[in-house]
Amino acid sequence: MRVEEPKESALRGRPDGDSMNEPGTAPKIKRNRGLGFGLVFTVLVAMAAIGWFVYKGITSRVSAEKALVVETHEAAVIAVSVIHPKITGATQQLILPGNTQPLIDAPVYARTNGYLKKWYADIGTRVKAGELLAEIETPEVDHQLQQARADLETAQANLSLAEITAARMVNLEKKGAVAKQDTDNVVGDRNSKKAIVDSAAANVKRLQDLQSYEKVYAPFDGVITARSTDIGALIEANSTGKELFHISAINRLRVFISVPEDYEQAAKTGSPATLTLNEFPGRTFPGTIVRNSNSIDLASRTLLVEVDVDNPTGELLPGAYVSVHLKFSGTSANALTIPVTTVLFRSEGIRAAVVRNGKAELVPITIGRDFGDTLEVLAGLRPDESLIVNPPDSLISGVPVKVETQAK
């Protein structure tokens, strides 16, 4: 304990408790300088980071503005698809719609009254001319025929007696045994009896014909397209009665088409025609123009034309939709054909949208014939023009465009 007392007295003699020796203050000054340097370094790093972020923000904004300018300029250039005109050859083709019809088409009606006893042909049955189609029971006609035959026999018996009487009276008159008036009366009675026999025979023949109508025959070679009766159905022989069958001759079909007045030259009688159907892709059926109406319809300004096509196998069906292709000589060997989708109809006239030197141009053109989805151009375009497909209505000349695809 005594050993520690001098230390305590020495500590009491110090005014602030840490002035025991001067070297004690030097470490404290060094620690303060180290803290200041670290603070300055931290501030500099933070300022550098802030500057780097500011620089990045400014550069990114500048890049975005440049990209926006480029994108705006690119958006101002319209992307288009182009197609080239087709040079019209010396021979052109006109395609018109039509429907196939049987060469002969007829309903089959009954010619006598009765009830259907039996039928022998249904829809789709191919029949020959004279083939039995159905049988009809006609009890009333049968009874009338029996009565007519009895009346005929009675009239024939009366005629036979009248002829014998007339022959006798003629002989007696020659001998002067009877008056001529009596002979004339007998001869006149014989003649009337003969007329009655003729009338009765005609009635029998009429009823026999009606009885023969009990059997219904096919009027020509063809196919049954409808059967509108059945066993036991009441049959009426009049114009308002229901048809029994419908028969069509399909070994040759006819197609009626309406040819526009401008293409009358393509509808010459005897000219060939070609038929195509959607159900037979890639196939064509040859036909021939057999006749036309030789008159232009005032309402439609078209010429009615009939095209016949052979159909021996029955592959083509009546009522089918067909496209008839007619070939004819063009009006101009230098004419071009362009799609309707490349044309703009403006108040100043018809314009074709083309690409020239990277810009859109609206070129005035002269139209020839209208083929529906294509137009014949007589003047205003060159064969190597690049036509814009589906140009916008707001398109004006001089607008920059960019060709993306070559349309087919």
C-alpha cells in the first residue's frame, strides 16, 4: 500500500489529470489529423460518385434524344410493298361466272287420275328413254273403259241391223215395191248408226289411252333428280297437280353467261371456252360457245351467251358454280395490267401510286378495260414501275417511302 502512495500524490498534483508528461499529448493530435483526412477522402469519393451519376444521366438523356430523333425520322418514312405491272399479251382472257344447267330438264306428271301403285326409280337413278318409272291404279278409268266397250258393241249391233235393213230396202226400191222416201229413211238411219259406232270406238280409244297412262315412262335418257310421290298417294291429272318425278339429261351441260358489251368479240359462236370449278383444282373442262342472244340487254349492257360442255361421265353436276374463261385479242399490244389495289381514285382523276427515287409519286393513268380485280392501263406507266400495294388515302407525292417486300 505504501508503494502506491507516491503515485497518488503525483496524480493529485496534476491540474487536469493527464499532464503527467508532455509526450501524452502528441498521440491525441495525430488521431485528429487521421480523422480529418478520412472525412475529406469520403467527401471526394461521394462527389466523384455524384459526378459520375450526373454524367451518366446526361449522356443517357443525350443518347435517348438522339435515338428519338432517329426513330422520328425513320417513322416519317412509310414502309411499303411494291409490285410491277404485267405486260398484256396479244391474247387476253375474260373470266365470267356461271351456273351449269342440264341440256334437257323436265318434270314428269301423271296423265290419269288414280293412286300410285308402285315406283321403280328414286333420286340419283340413271334411266333410259322409255324405262318404266311408276305404275298408277285407275279403277274409275277401268270401269269407264268397260262401259265404253259395251256401248261400242251395242252400237255395232245396231249398225249391223241397219245395214241389213238398208240393203233390203234398196233391193225393194229397185223392184218398185217400196217408195224411194222409205228407202232414204232407212239408209239415213244406217248412216247415223255408223256415226254412233265411230263415236263409241273413239271413246274406247280415249279410255284405252288413259288406261295406258297408268304406267309412267322416262321421256329421255337422264338422271332422276327428284321424286315427289309415294305408294298410295292420290294422283291428279291436271296442270295444278304435283309432279311425280323430275328428270335431267346431264350427258351435256349448258352454262349461260352475261358477257359485257365491251367484250362482245369474245362471244363468237363456235369459239372455244374453258370451265374451271373450285371442287376440281388444277383441272379445266373444254366447252364451246353454241349461241348467243344477238341482243344487248339494256339494263345490264351485257350479251347472253350459252356455252355447252360435254359431260359423259356425269362428273359435273347441274347447278354447280363455274368460271368460264374466254380468250380474245387485246386492244393494245403495249397495254399494262395492274391490280386495283395500287390505284387511288382522287377528285383530279385516277392515280397510280409508284416509287421513284425513294419517294412516292401519284401518276395519272389512262384506264382501258376493267377486269374486276385488275385494270388495263393504256398510258401513264412504264413496265418497270414499282407500284405501291394498298397505298394510304392520305398519300401525297414526294413523301419518302421504304420498300420492304416485293409483292407477288
